[in-house]
Amino acid sequence: MTVRTAEFLMAITMAAFSIYLMVKSYELPIGWIKDEGPGGGAWPFWLSAILLISCAGILFNWFRKHGPIATSKKVYIESHVLMEVTSVAVALIITVGLFSFIGIYGALPLFLIFYLRFLGKHSWKLTATLAVLIPVVIFYFFEVTLKIILPKGMTEPLFIPLYKLFF
Amino acid sequence: MLEILGLLGNGFLVVFEPLNLALIVGGCALGLFIGAMPGLGSVNGVAILLPLTFLVPPTGAIIFLAAIYYGAMYGGAISSIMLGIPGASTAVATTFDGRPLAKQGMADKALTGAAVASFVGGSISVVLFTFFAPPLAHVALVFGSPEEFALMMLAFATFVGLGGDDLFKTIFSIAIGLVLSAIGFDIISGEPRLVLWDITGFLHGINFLVLAIGIYGIGEMLWTVEENALGGGKSMLSDATVTVARTFANLRELVSSWKTMVMGSVLGYFVGILPAAGATPGSLMSYGLAKQMSKDPDSFGKGNIEGVVAPEAANNAASTGSMLPMLTLGIPGSPTTAILLGGMVIWGLEPGPRLFTDHSEFVWGLIASLYAANLFAVIINIAFIPVFIQILKTPFTILAPIIFILCLIGGYAPTQDMHDVWLMLVFGIVGYLMRKLDYPLAPAVLAIVLGPLAEPALRQSLIISDGSFSIFFTRTYAGPIMITAILFLFLPVFKMVYVKMRNKLA
């Protein structure tokens, strides 16, 4: 896919999104309400309209082939880069998905092992050290010090003795 | 004058509390580290680390974040010089002469020059700040909703007017930030609003940090993953010999550059005040001016120390300058200050001129901390140059997962809702895809912070005027501000007409 094609697809997607936002804003009054001022939907409605106009502007420039992006024939994401970026993005999505099941302390070591060992090609020794050390530091910093309870999913019961110890 | 000095004295009392002092030193060191990492700058550091500050009181939190801001401005030069890759966009101009100097085996000279210039820039600008801020805040005390809205329009208009070629993308970015900030509840009628796809998670709105960490954390890191993949992961670290004797010799040589430093500082400070401009254009302008003023302009780009000193003084001065409108008017001068402003809202402080009267300790503690942070940053920087060079050798594949994890937790911490973590991932990935198409993303972050303040200001103004927009033009302060905003808005059109006319004549 060239940059030019990507530009078109992005502008079309965002134009559709702005129309959706306009429709959604219209659920609230967008006109003037006596003694109350503008209705609750007015502000987002007109902003979404501006959004739509700017998308139209981007598309206009695209059609008349104006500007470096609209004329670029370069590949949008190079294939070897695409592999790398996609694997990182997918790893992040899976990690966040796992938060609710095996909890943050199950998901983070897996993410670290994947990143350090398979993307970074670091030694197993370093990988294992960091995969254990970082979650421990996070537990102390966020849960013990800041009192922000992070999601634990099914591992919750394992933490009850620790809660008793620290709180 | 005396009153200001008295207040500043009180501020120093706040700064010298052990906790705050520790936060400044820690913040400076962390900021230097973040700034030195290629790709990460002050805005990334402040966005990713803001959730960590919930532990300390607001004054401590802002002092810590401001120290990171400062440290990152110093640190940006380190990778510009050693790697030839700007540590942050604000340090782009530093590569022009810093890199050639490093290649000639004078990396230590460039690093010392950058540190000293940063110190001069920081010092001059913080003094200017101390004496500009209180009068400006005083004037702003009479501002009502129409003035507030006019100021925000001015902030957005400068982005449109000065924001490069792609006009529509800048407008898009501003509007999307404002719309995203409108999600949740209508503040006046209390009705749920824009609950996208009826997902209940949108009911509590979108915290600005979700967007900021999405764009500046996840998105920026994906961008860096790409850059690394393109560069083949090769390191281009220069060698540097650092000895005490050489450092002192370098410091002595720098005395002759004082004029450039002062010029860069003053220029950077005033450019920094403008909302859209900030440190990156400030440092580029300073570089250009230094070259024009120089007796030997041809040596620029080939390793002239003046070419390092000028942008470094300017970018530090600009970072202080950008805090001026944030503190006095509640309008951030840069994406980083936008995040600081959002932080103030989280900590329960209402941004704007009343801060100076209602939360004097907070404001003056922050100002005094800038003096202290500047001093600590230069000391840490010069003393630990060899350490920072070592840090640059840390492989990206070790740092990247740690930063990603910090982002995920940072997105979760403010609301403790998994919905926000998912949303942050979406913003990060979409933001990355948009950035590749040259969509400017800083205006969106500014807009999501200002949105919740702009909407009530607009609606209240319209209630006062019974629906007439003339209220923005007829009041003493709102009128000129709004007209300036409109002029900025049409600046790209004027530019286009001018270029066409010139082409016709030529």
C-alpha cells in the first residue's frame, strides 16, 4: 500500500467517524434553549461538523494531488518494518487481553519474555531476571506505595496473604 | 518588586523541604535520562510518569514533573551529539553542529557547551518568568468567560497559523481533541453525551492521560520500533574522552560564546510563550540567528560550538516560556505544559490567574523549583556525562518493553478501568498510523485538555450575551485577543495569496 492510498483510506475512515459523531451528538438538543443557552449537543455537533469539513479538505487535496503525502508513491509501511511493528502491537493487545484473565502479574512476565527473548534476542538469564524483577517492582510501587490495585483476574486469591501483609 | 522577591523567598522554603528537594534531584536525573534516549522527550516523560505522582501532594508532583521537563531539555542534547539522532524534537538543531564536533573527537566540548548553554537559557528565562508572571496574572484576574474562550481560540489559532503546511490536518487534530473531551456527560444538563456505540466505559469520559499516553507513549514507541527496524539497530555512538582538566578547559572556552547564549535565551523565551511554537521552532530560529550574526557563518554545520550553544540555550528558555501562559492564563504553551495543566486539574487545582492568589504556595514553589532544577540539572549533567554515554549503550529492546509496561499501567491508574487501557491502545495505534501521514498530534492533546474548560466558557459567554457572538469582539480584552486569533487563523491564506502574487510578479 502506498502512502497515497493510506492517506485516502484514513481520511475516508475519519470522515465516516465524524458523521457518526454528528449523529451521536444530535441525540441531545443542538439548538438554542430559552434561558439555558446552547443545548448539550451543540458543542460536539459543530465540532464534528468541522471535523467532517477538514476530512473533506484532506480528500480535496488528495484528488487534486496536492502536497507531499497525497502525491507520495512510497510504501506506507515497509514489509520488514510491518512485521516488527505488528508483532509489538499484537503482543500489547494480547497482554492487555490477558490482564482480565491471568492478571497483570501473569501477563507482564509473558510480555517481557516475548519482547526480550524473541524480539530482542537477549540471553535467557537476562530475560528471566527482568521478567521476575519488573513485576515485583511494579507490585511494590503501585500496589503497596500508591495503593492502586491492579487487575489480577483469576490470580486474585494468591494475593490475599500479600494484602494481609501490606495493608 | 519586593513583594515578588518575598513570594519567591517563600517558594524557596517550599523547595528546600527534604521531600521536594529529593523530587527535584530525582526528576532532573530521570529527565536527563529520558531526554537522552532517542525518540523520548519531555512530553513523553511527563505523560508516562504523571500517574506516578499521585503519591505526593500537588506541589511536590508539579515540582517533580517540571524537573523532568527541565532535565529532558538538557538530556536531549546528549543523544543529538553522541548518536546524531535528536533525543527529542527540541534538540534537532543541536545535531547540526554537535554531531560534527563529536566526529572530530570533541564530543566532550559539545556536551559541556550544551549543558552550560542550557543552564544560561534556563536561568535567564526563569528570571524573566519571575517578573513577567505576576503582572500578567494580575491583568488576567479580571478575565471572564468571554476572555477565557478568546484565549483558547488564540491558542488553537496559533497552531493553525504557524502549524506548517497541512492546514486541514491541523484543524482535524484540534477538533478531534475537543470532541473526544466532550464525551461523557453534558456538564450543564447532566445528560449522558456521545456514549460511543453505547459502551458504558465512555460514560466517565476520556481522561486526557489516556490520549496523551496513547500518543506519546504507545504511539511514539511504535514509531521508534519502526525507526530501529529501518536503521537495522546499528549503534552509531561516538567516542568521547572526558577528563576533569578537559572539562575545565572547555568551560573556559565557552565564556566567549556568552552573547550567543543570551540571544538564544531571550529569543527562546518569547517564542516559547506562543502556544504553537515552543521549543523546537525556538531552537531552530536561534540557530539561524546565531549563524546570521556570526562572523564566520560558513563554519556552521561543520562543528562550530556556537551552533550547539544557540539552540540549547533557546530550547531550555522556551520550556520556561511555555509555562508562563499555562500558569497565568491557564493556556498551555506546549504539549508538555498541556499535560502539566491536565495534571493540575486532576490534583484539584483550577488553572488560571486565580492560582496566584488562591494557591500562592503551589505557584511560587514551582517557580522557585525551576531555579533549583536548573542548577541541579547542569551539575548532574556535567558530572555524569560518562554515565549518560554508557546509558546510551543500553539496547532499545530492553528499554522498550519497560516503557510499554509503564504506559499500560499509566493508562490504568487514573480511572482503574480496563476500558481506558484498551482505548489507550487504540489511540496509540491510530496515532502512529496518523503520524506516518503527517497529522500533527500535539494540537489534539492540547485540545483534549482545554476542551472541558473551553465549552463552559463558550456556553456561559453566550448565555451572558443571549446568544450573540458579538460578546467576543466588544469587550476590552476579549476583542483584541479574538481579532488576533482570527488573524492567525487566516495567516495561511495570507501566505498563499502572497506567494501567488510574488510568483505572478516574478
